[in-house]
Amino acid sequence: MTTEKIVRSGVTVGGWTLGSRVLGLGRDIVLANTVGASAGADAFFVAFKIPNFLRRLFGEGAFAQAFVPVFTQTREKEGDQSVKRLINQVAGRLGLILIAISILGVLLAPWIAKLFAPGFSDDPNKLALTADLLRWTFPYLGFICFVAFAGGILNSVGRFAIPAATPMLLNLSLIGSALFLVPLMSPSVLGLAIGVAIAGMIQLVLQIPPLMAVGLLPKPSLQADHPGVSKILRLMVPALFGVSVSQINLLLDTILASLLVSGSVSWLYYSDRLMELPLGVIAIAVSTVILPKLSREFAQGDGAASRQTQSWAIWVVLVLGLPCAAVLAVFGELILATLFQYGAMSVQDIEASALSLMAYAIGLPAFMLIKVLAPHFFAHQDTKTPVKIGVVAMTSNIAFNLILVWPLDHVGLALATSLSAWLNALLLLRGLHRRGWYEVHQPPWRQGVQITLAIVVMIQVGWWAPSSVSLENVSLIERVSWTAVLLFASGFLYLITLRLLGIRYTSMLMPPSVR
């Protein structure tokens, strides 16, 4: 797969992911209107975040990063029959583990709720509601981890569209639940929890036809005589921390936010959701397409090609991720007000969410770098190094949290997460350089200055951005129009400034080292 081909694959994944994230924003608009930042909303977001966190940890995080390199190596060296035996045995083991975890999650819901939201203990009704919601949302973990397993198979054989489009079903299910189940339920947020469980089942069913089409539909087997199964398990255990440190840090934010004033969990949720849009469209799309490619290049011993792949990934983060971070920091309040300031969501909620979004935006480029640097270690089947780095980053996040949460409240939690993300990204980059997997001898200073100047020009449009207070009595059409004009103008200024400084549009998605 050439660099041009992974650009096309990245655009494909990014396009589907963009559609999913835009739909996700539509979902959050509906949630903001129906539940806002209420105590019930806090309970649902905690109940949803716990299985969602475990899904990213076990499914998209540790399991996917351990499975894809072993799958690719087996396919390259041993052929299709060995691959089928591998996925059958992995499916059997994975099924047993997920069934056990799901049952335990349902049975231990009150204790899990208390563990992850200790601040709710002061409100027994809120804690009990969180536990009730968890009993519905926790089984989602089992479904979605199998979805991630199927996505790992499909991505490894170059089928990126279905795995990238699958998250849209969760958003559609939650929108439907908010509109039709929430009004019928008591408490109303129970309808959202049921929608999460329904989404997991639908997402899993969607994977069956494409797996059948490539002849790789797993037939679960409890045998474990394929060497790849034990290798995946060995790689998976340390990888639990490697690529998922940012998720662990975000969960720690939720735990500490539960100790703050009511609404803090929801403020962090809404700001995190906006940050997830560029993170998913750019970084996760890029990491999705480079992991199979890096794994294949490692299996073939092509170090030069893997360094070129890594250069492309870092370049895309720089040229697209940095301006996205600037937009969220400058236009965050306007975007939040346009999307969520209706119904149950007040001006004060928007202002509080905008402050934490600004803090998260500081770390957005680092979150993106982590997503595109960690796969290189996993492609080389090195899961220990990201673990060591992850432990350092997580420890630093705890320290930053304790230092910043008291003077800055929920904003301090977001800022601590961003600072620890930068530490994580820089340590990963240093690790790649020391092993000779990526060379950082001569950073592209010239291109960095060009991007910085373009961003400085772009954010000048922010002077015309209205506050959430001034938008309180403004219609939806006016808000959307005003936001669209300002964002379009800022994007246009960024692109035109880059062009005037010498960066051609046709080469924006190609790193200087491989043009």
C-alpha cells in the first residue's frame, strides 16, 4: 500500500467518521434539549461512560492493537487456513471473557457506580439511578467488543468503510430513544440506557454480512492451540495501558468531577464530545489505516517504508489537527451555544463547558499524536514501552489533577488531562526515535512556522464571535448561519494563508519528506 493509497484510505475512513461524529453532535443536541446538565444527565453520562471506557480499553484499545499485528503476520506468513483457525479461537476466548465481565457488571452495578462516581454517595437517589442505568448499559460492552473484533478483521484486509460507519448506529439509536423512549420512561434517562443496549445488538449484526463476504466470519472455538492466541493475550495485557491512557485520564476526570458541584460531569462530557469530533475524523481515521500497513511493513522488514508511513501520519496531525485545536479554543463557546443552548441547557452550562473545552483544546494535538504514534510500537509487537510511558503519563495526570482541580474546578481536570497527554506524546516520539523506527533529526521548522502563521491569521475571525449570553434569544437558523460563516471564514483564511506561504493544497496531506 503506497502513501497515496493510505491517503485515499484515510480520506474514506475520515469521511465515514465525520458523518458519524456529525450525527453524534446531533445526538448530543437532542440530549442537551431533553436532559441538559441535570442530576439525571450526570447519572446517565457516568453509566454510559463506564462501559464505553471499557470498550475503548479492551475493544478498540488493547485488543485491537494486539490483534491486528498478529492477524497480519499470520496472514502474510501462514495463509488463510491458519488465519481462520486464529479468529475462531480468539472469538471463543473473547466470548467467554465478555460474557463473564458483562454478568459481573450487572450484578455489581451499585458498587461500580460508587467506585467511578464517589461524589454521588452524598445523593443516594442519584447513586441508585446510576446503578440502575448501568444494568442496561453494561451489556453494551460485550456487543461492542465483538464489533471491534470484527472491525480489526475487516481493517486488516482493507475493508475500512463498515467499521468506520458502524458508530452511526449508536447515535441513531440514542436519538430515537431520546425522542420516543425518554417521554415514556420514569425516570426519563432510563430510555437512553435502553437505547445503548439496543445499539450494541444492531452494531454487531451489521458486521456479519461483510465478514461473510471476505470469508472470515468467526466460528467460535474453545480450543487454544494456535500460537497466535497466546501471543495476542501476551500483547494485550500491557497494551491495556498503552493506547488507552488518555481514556483512563478522562475517566479520572469524571470520578473527580463527581465530587464537584452538580453539572460538572455533564460540562466535561459536552466539551469532550466537541473535542472528539476532530480527534475521530483525523487521528483515529489515520491510526486505523496505518496500523495494518505498519504491521505489514514490519512483517516484510521494510523499515524505510514504515518511517515514511509514520511521517505521513504526523504531518496530517500537524497540518489539520493544530488549526482544529485553535478553532475549539477560540470558537468553543459559540459552537457549544449553537449546538446545545436550548431547552434544559442554560447559559451558565454553556460558559462552564466552554472553559473546559478550551483546556481540552490545548491537548488536542497531543491526543492526536498519541493515536498515530502508539500503533508503531504495536506493529512491532512492542507493548511494554507504551505501557511504561502510559504509567508515567497517568501518574502525572493524577498529580496535575490534585494540583489544578481545587483552584480551577472542572477546568483544572481538563487542563491536567491535556498536560499529561503532551507528556505521553513526547515520550512516545522519543521512544520511536531511540529505536530507529522514526527519525527526528531535523524537524520541519519551516513548515511549522508556516502552519503557525496561518493559524494566527485564522483566529482573528474570533473577534466577531458572539457570546452565549447574546445568543440566548437568537433563533436556531441565525445561530447556525452565524457560526457557519465564521468557521468558513476562519478555514478559508487558514488555507489561503498556507497557499500564500508556499504550501500547495494538493500536497497538504503528504509530509515534506516524501513529496
